[in-house]
Amino acid sequence: PSAFQSLKERVDVEFDPASPEEFAPDETVKLRLHIKNVESLIVKVFELNPLNYHLAHGKEISTDLDLDGLVANHQRTVQFDDPPQLRVARDFEFPEIENRRGVWIVEFIGGSRSSRAVVRKGRLNVLNETRSGGELITVLDEDLVPLADAGIWFGGRRIACDEKGRALVPFSTDPGERQAVVETGDGFASLIRFPHPAEQYSLWAGLHVEREALRPGATARLLVRPTLTVAGQPVTLERLEDVQLVLTSTDLDGVMTTTTVPGFEIASDGEATHEFRVPDRLASLRADLRARVKVASRGGEELALESGEEFRVNEHLCSDRVDDFHLSRIGSGYTLEQLGRSGEARSGRTVVVRLRRRGFSDPKRVALKTNEAGVIDLGPLE
């Protein structure tokens, strides 16, 4: 009897676990409530200002919001005559919550219990993309359509969006994930999070020179194809200043010679070229592309950038090795030549060739011998 009496006197005012938390702007708000031992239920509806709340508190609106002193926008009282021991599920519709975006708190008070629900109608979404001037954020509605009248509150100021719903947030000196508030022209707002990168520049240069052209006294051509990125995204090369090409050659005795080409002209739509005379007894050639770029987020501070590559030649002249192998394709077959430093043929030499077919892991070793011209005919290698 005591357990039944306790169950009978218990008061329940609880939301159904399956009740939605968000609704479309034109959707009718319907909440299901489980009620027990409640004769009179007070229903209050408070409309909130999400923009002011997000700017002041920097967090989502929750049911623990202090409503003391606030007057409900709508209030009604519902009477029930259900037996006190019976728990009943009832649906409540709210026509007073209009077909528009907004945030409301619905509070049910009955007996000694109360329950609250945060009703959100609509939510703004964003797309972000790193551009040359910062992080480009596009504000979208629930149907992922850009909002032309939107704005972004970040860093204590409002950044207005253009006719395509886009706003540019400048780079940060303290990169990381950041929080912002996006709003529509009618005052609705949502919290968002986005990556806020630093204005970090990188220069990469593709450098190429034909090794056959690196003959003593010959004129060789160096091809340069640079790429400039900021926060990992390619940007125009017009941002680079004081572009220089530096060539450093080292001979077989270790003597280094440096040549600087100031005002080296580069372009984003093609390779830049530079012709130079190949020095005698060349052992290595290093090419470096150097430039400066101004970092706007640091007050125009200049940042030095550099990218280079080293080309090594005549390495066999720096070792005890007097022979070298040269693989050539002649017609439908391949030949392997063994030549000395002066190009003399090495005839009658035994050579162990290791062959591995594509798609197979085990190589095959074959012992072959050069002919009178120092050549081994390998055949088509099919």
C-alpha cells in the first residue's frame, strides 16, 4: 500500500525522449509531454534574442537560462482530470511560435514539477575556404542557399557579407579553431566554428636542367617553375618582391663560385629560363630561388623565402671507380654499355644483371659478358 500511495502521489512533467530539438522555419512546433498527477498545467513561451545571447555569452542557449524577471510572450493554462496514478502522453502545439527563424524556451509548470525545452527554428550553416587574403566564409540558410543580408561577428566587430553571402576574415597571428556568430538581416543568429589559419607563406620552385648540357664550356639552360602558397593555398606570384636566382657551382677541388641574377622574372603561367656557361671540372650545381613577401597580418613585415635544388655531375671522378654503365634503348631492344672514364670500351667483362618484372617480387640474376665494344645486348626485356 505504501509503494502504491507513493506512486499515486508522484508528479511527472517530462518530455518524450523522441521530441525534436530543432524545427524548420515553416514547421509547426509540436512537443509531446508525459504527465501524471497534474490537474493544472501552466505553459509559458519565452522568445529569446539569439544574437545578443551569443555575443554576450559565447555559447549555445540551454534550458538552464535564468528566466527570473522575464515576462512570457505567451502563457496559457490547461486543466486535466486524469486519475493521479495514470501517466498520460499529450501533444502540445504552439501556433504562437510563428513561421520564422528564432529561438524560444517553452516551460511547463504543473504541481511541484517543471520542465523546459529550447525550441530552435532554423539554423545557419557556413562554408569556409582559405583565400589569399584570409578565410572566406559563406553563410548559408537551411537549404544551403547563400544569404546576401548576412553578417559575421568575430573579434568584436561585424563583417558584412556580399551579395553572395561571403565575408573575408583576415589571417590570424594566433592560428587555431575559432568561434564566431553569424546572423541574418532580421536578427537571427547561430554559433559556428571555423579554422582560422595564420598568414604562413611557402615558396616551392621546380628546377630542371638537362644533365647532358652540363659539359665544360657549354651553355646550359635552367628552367624554373615557382609556386607560392599561403596557408597551403596557391596564390599569385605577384606578391613576391626582390626575386633573385642564385647559382652556386662547386668544382672537383671543392672551390665554390656563386652567381646572383637580380630581378629574375617569373610568371605563374609558364617556366622562367636562365642560360649560363658551364664551368670546367664541375662537380655540383645548386640553384636557389629567393624572394621576399610582405605579411599583412604582421603589419607588413617582410618574410624571406627560398627554394632550391642541387644537381650533381661527374661523381665518378671523385671516387676510385673508373668504369660506369650506360643503359640505352636501340630499336625494340635494350643495350648495356660498360665504358671507362674516357669512353673506352670494357670488353670481356663479366657483369651480373638483376632483372625484376613488374608485378613480381622475386628478382632474377643473370651473369653476362660484354662484347668487344663493351656492350651487352639485353633484348626487348618483355
